[in-house]
Amino acid sequence: EKGMMRDPQATIGNLIDKAKLAYLGYMDGEGFPVVRAMLAPRERADIREFWLTTNTSSRKVARLRENPKASLYFVDQRFYRGVNLTGTVEVLETPEAKERIWREGDTMYYPQGVTDPDYCVLHFTAQKGRYYSSFHSEDFEV
């Protein structure tokens, strides 16, 4: 459908909730963009804030601490729709943050459980976005 989305919160929220993966973009140490496939966010507040799990020891965590600017991309492959959110990432290691999004079965990734030092939370806050659908794209504020 051409033209402005009537309700970006609903349209984009729905796409995000159905996505199996999220793609996180950030800059490497030499200023080149890197994209990583991530498990879908564990939680979101509207289409502005997202909480994802990752390994504290990962290269992306080191890079995001140096440069928190990032993007989060979600795609609906069946209908060739996508949304790119641009914002910043905060790396959280507090017990509150880790308990908030911990799920049974996460020991597969973090053998020591919720207090595993190699488990941390990425808190992504979007500032703006771009939505692609039906060979058409549009920018939106969040």
C-alpha cells in the first residue's frame, strides 16, 4: 500500500513481533559497518525500546561500549517488508536487567544461569526509523 502508514506503532510492532530474528548493525573498530543476526528482542516498549540478550565477551559488546550508535532491522520475508530503526545501545549487566528478560532454556547459551558473567542485556533505544513495503519506503519518528 502506497502512502503514509496510518499507524506506525501497530504496523511496525506487528512486523517486529512476528520476526524470528533481529539484525543489529554497528561500527567496527575501523569504522566499517558490521551486521549481526540476533535472537528476536525479549521485550519491547512500543517501537522505541528493545531488550536483547548477548554474550558480554562478544566483539559487538566491546564495540558498542566504544560507539553506542546502532541500527536494528527486522524483515518479513514472506511479504518483503522491513523496518530499520536507528538509535543507540546501552550494555546492561545489572541483576535487574538480566533477570528481566531471562528465560528458561537460556542456559543453552549461558551455562552459569542468570548470573553468568558472559550474559548481558542490550538495551536499544530508537530515535527514528524507515519502513519498506511494496517497493516503497518512508521515514518515521519514534
